[in-house]
Amino acid sequence: MTNHTTRRHFLGVAGAALALRAQGRRTFDVRDFGAVGDGKTLDSAAIQKAIDTAAAAGKGAQVLIRGGKKYLVGTLVLKSGIDFHLADDAELVISTNQAHYPEGDENGVLTANGARDLKITGTGNIAGRATEFMTGFNKEGEIWEFGAFRPKMFILTGCQGLEVRGISFSQAPQWGLHMLGCEHVLVDGLRIRNNLDVPNCDGIDPDHCRDVDIRNCNIVCGDDAIVIKATRQTRKWGPSANITVKDCVLETKDSGVKIGTETTEDIHNVRFERCEIKSSCRGLTIQLRDEGSVYGIDFSDIKFVSSYQAAPWWGRGEAISFTAIPRTKGGKIGTIHDVRVRNVTGRAENSIRINGTPESRIRNVTLDHVAVTFDRWTKYPGAVFDNRPTTAYPDIESHNTPGISVRHADKIALKDCTVSWGKNCPPTFTDALETENVTGLTRTRFNGTSAHPGRQK
């Protein structure tokens, strides 16, 4: 580092400290509490002291993780009213020792419970060391096999006025940013670089959360990139509602933007807009499997690519997949209704699915200016639909590949939609539109032909 850079960095830190003092806020440098930052010494206790002291000081005090160092940590418990700030290139390196995580099966690195006005900010990174929690690599399945212990990167529970902005995390061994029962949340400008071959390393998971704005995030991960859930909990946290996801770039081997599969309470009033899904196994997904209902959902201005993956990965290249399938035979299931998809374009190896069941019919779905080109370019077997997770129906169902498949549904509107076929259409690619047990289907300026117009059925 040159003297000029050092001086500029010093002036920047000094200026930030002066600004904080002018606002009545204080900065608590974790090194002043004994943090070593050599990447080998466990710094959890020192950083926790800084967090606790900042929380006691109040007034938005900043916990400063200064750049240029790597801090080895297990679980940290964040508190109300602080700004946990990863400055410059600071890096938290998570410990692989289970003893450094006190919460049993629900282990997390950055955790909070009931915190108010908590901020997690900066430009630093949290390194998850994913493959060090794995037992081996399955070459046939193209997937790492995980061991008995692997922490989540974040478990933020019951927080109000939460802000997570600017930071990065990488190589998550399990879920990334998991927010449970949080309200009034801003997630802005996260950079996530998880392994594409590690299972369950979701990017962002709002779970029973309300009034959430997720924007400007760039995510690479093996599992769902941004997924809205309502998991089964011992406490009733309420629905997931009033959530906006916008201006994100996503790359995954699972779903790009998704609702479910855990839908134990309602999920409603959700908007996904202006996103690019560079790779996925399903582009746009709603998987209803439980007793909650999903409604008031809007997908708009999205580009995607969706393809088959190796067998252990869920999803079979479906362009759009809205499915209402009981998790178990006789299990309770809600309904999917009032969903709009508009200005969406993509390339996919499998169908657009709107798939209800006799137990749960899907209704009031509009596809408006949706244009998809169907083709095959991967080596994996095709001609299947993926219904997982369910034991009530076949998990992997043999099925030809129409452009749009609608089953057990009512009031489906196709407006200005286009089904195109690529250069590598196998014989299993069939019609532009296929329906089964559907009422109230309307088509306005629908453009699409059979994949093989000259072939007799």
C-alpha cells in the first residue's frame, strides 16, 4: 500500500469518526477489545464485547471491523441500535469447530433475536468455507454431500427496522441471509458468491417476514437465489407479505426467484421486478405444499435461462413453475390465486407449468407478454416434470414437453404470449399449449405452433 493510499484511508476513517461524533454516535473498534484479526485466533469473544458495549452506548453506535485483517468467528449475537460495519476489505472467516456455535441444530454466524434498528453494513466479506463442512463430492450428482454440522450465515429473528447493506458473503455451507419473523427490512446491494455445487446454500430467505425491500443484489449460489418462505415453527410468526424484490442479478442451479416450498402460513402481496436470472433450474417458481395460500403475486420485467441439472438437484429446467401439490397424501394444502406474470422473456429446456391438483386448483393467473424459446442444450435426460417435495404424487413424473402446460386450473389468461422452438427440439417436445381439466382459459394474440408441425400424432 502506498503512503498516499494509507493517508487517504486514514483520513477517510478519521472523517467518518468525526461525522459519527457530530451525530452523537460512537465507534467501537473490535481491535480495542482484543480482536487479533490473524484468521487463526478465535475473535468471537472480543467482537461480542464490542457489540455489547456499542449496544449499551446506544444512539446507533458503530461496531467497526476494520479492513486489512481476517477475523475468525463462531456465533455472534447482534443487538438493537448498532451498526455492525465491515469496513473496506475486512473479512469474517467462520469457524469449522461446532463448539464455537452454542445453539445446537440452529447454528448461525451473525444472529439476532428481537433486535430493533439493527444495521449490518460495509464492503467487507463473510467467508463461509462451505466445502470444509462437506464429507465429499458426488461426481455423478455433481453435488457436495454435507456432514452433520453446518451453520447458516445469518439467523436474524423477530427484528424490526433491519438494514443489511453493501456487504458480501461467500461459500455459505447452508442458508445465507435467513430472516425469520422480521418486519420493516431493507436488503440493498449484497454480493453473494456461494458455491454452485453445494446444496441448500440459498442466497436470501425472508421467512414469515413483512414489509421487506430487497434490491440491487448480485447473487451466485447452488440453491434458490431469493426465496420467500413460511416455514413450520413452534411460534406463530404470521404471513410473509408486502415484499418487493427488484433490480437483482441471479445465478443458481435451483430457482431464480421463488415462493415456497414451505408455505405453512399465507404468502401474499409479493413483487419480483426488473431481475435477470442468468442460470437456473426453474426461472420463476411458486411451490405450494402446505396449508397456507399464495396470492397477490406479481412477476414483471424479468429475463431468465433455465436448464436441466444433475438428478439430485430439484427442478428440471422448467421456465415458469407454479405448482399446488400436497406435501403428503391427505395433507392440508392452501391455494394459489391472483398471480400476474408480465414482460417476461427467457430460454428454457422445459415447460411453463401451471399445475394444480384435484385437492388444490390454481385460479386467476395471467401471463401477459411472456415469450419463451424452448430448446435442449444440456446432457441430462429430459421429458419429466419435477413435483418434489411430495409423497402424494410421483416426485419425478414422466411427461412430454409442451410450451405451456396447464392442469387443474381456472381462469387462466394468456395475453400476447409467444412460444418459440429452438434448433435442438427432441421428439418429446410437443404442442405450444396443453391443458387438462381447465376452465375459463382465454387466449389473446397467442403466438405458438407445435414443435414438430409436420409430425402426425
